Amino acid sequence: MRDHEYIYETLGANTFSWDLGQYVVGLPANSTSCKELTNDISICDRVGIINVSDSEWKPTFVSKNGDFKYPDGTTYSGYVAIDESNHTYDSHYLLGNFYQFNAATAGTGALVISNNVNAKGSICPKNWSLPTSGTNGFNTNGSLAYLLKQYNLATSYTNGVIYNNDYNVTKAPFYFTRSGYLYNYTYYNYGLSNASNYMMLLSKTSYNSGQVYIGYMYDVNGFDIATTYSSNGNRQHGASVRCRAMGI
């Protein structure tokens, strides 16, 4: 991240991404929060976001129920993705880049400003795509909701949210990560908000000139597939990207 620099995504103009480095959400199924930080993600250690950039760390841990000790000495018992004593971590929960909508859509998102219209491009590999969203995501091939349904992990749908008390979207086969999102406003500079609490995944579907539909996780047993206005993301925020295989 660049310190105290304001970047605004104008239609048809620049695209940007942010990389927070090698940090792992150590408590993927635990909803804690690291809000509104500028320039120093290390403060997030107190909520279980761990820097594993040191060469001692190895991505060989398989997430499981265990104990985690916070820097202040308090402990958490539950589903963890890191073994600090052996310096190993589960790489499924690494935080990656955070993209603005125009960056994630390889510049094509700036041309899409109407409701329920999809950007044509993305930064995903060949034969992969950003998911779609919109008013009928549960039954639309291409959406994250439809994908979950194919795995029998989504059985009910109410007001844009899919539920099934028998699945946990932070675990296999999806490993959704509570990566939070990055603010991009002059009065926030670069602020990482709600890391280890919320997940915001970009779709390729526009809501209007300022917002885009997102996938949003606030509970491990419920996944908001962004069909309601309250689940739309600001195009200028930095959000996570999850590509899905086309045709599935």
C-alpha cells in the first residue's frame, strides 16, 4: 500500500489493486474485526491476522479445531488455520490482492453502469470468470449462489441470502476468507476494514455507475449473494476476487 495517497477510479480511466502481503486469517470461522487501519496491518494481529512472510513459516498446516493465543495472552478455542508453535499455516486463508471493480474487470467495468449488466472482461485465467450476481442469482449459471447450489450447499433463499445450517463456507470445498475490504476515500486514506470479520467478493455485475453487486459473508452458515441494495459494494473500494470455472 502507498501511504496517504488518494486514488479515485473514474469511468474509463485508471485501475488499481492493493497487495497486503503474506497475511493469513488465522481464525477463519471466528467473526472478530480489525477496522479502519491505515498503512499498518500488523495491528490486526490482535484479531488473528498473522504475518507469515518470514522464511520459517511453511504452508503445511490443515485447518482444524484447536487453540489460538492472542498477543494480549487471551485464548480462542475453535476452528483455526495456523499453528504458531510449529510455524505452519493453511494457505487457503492467505489474504491476496484487493481490487477495485475496474481493475478486477480488466478495465471493462468502467463501461458498465446500468443495473444487472455484466462487465465483459476480468483478470481471471482463461476459461475462468468473475461470478455474476443480480436479482436471480440462485438460479443463474455463473453466480456464486448457483455454484453453491450445485454442491448441495444451498437449499433455501430469502431476500438475497442463501442458508443451510449444515455447511460452513469457510471450510472445504470453498474456503471463503474473511478478508475484509479496503476503503478508498480521502477521509480514510487506505483503510482496511472488518478483516477477520466480513468477506466481500466482487462480481462482474453492475448495480449503477457507483456500485457493483458483491458476494458478502457475515455468518459462516449464511451467504449473501448480493441481490439486495444493502449488499452492493462501492466500485472504489478494494475487495477480494474469487474466479469460478465457466460453465459450472
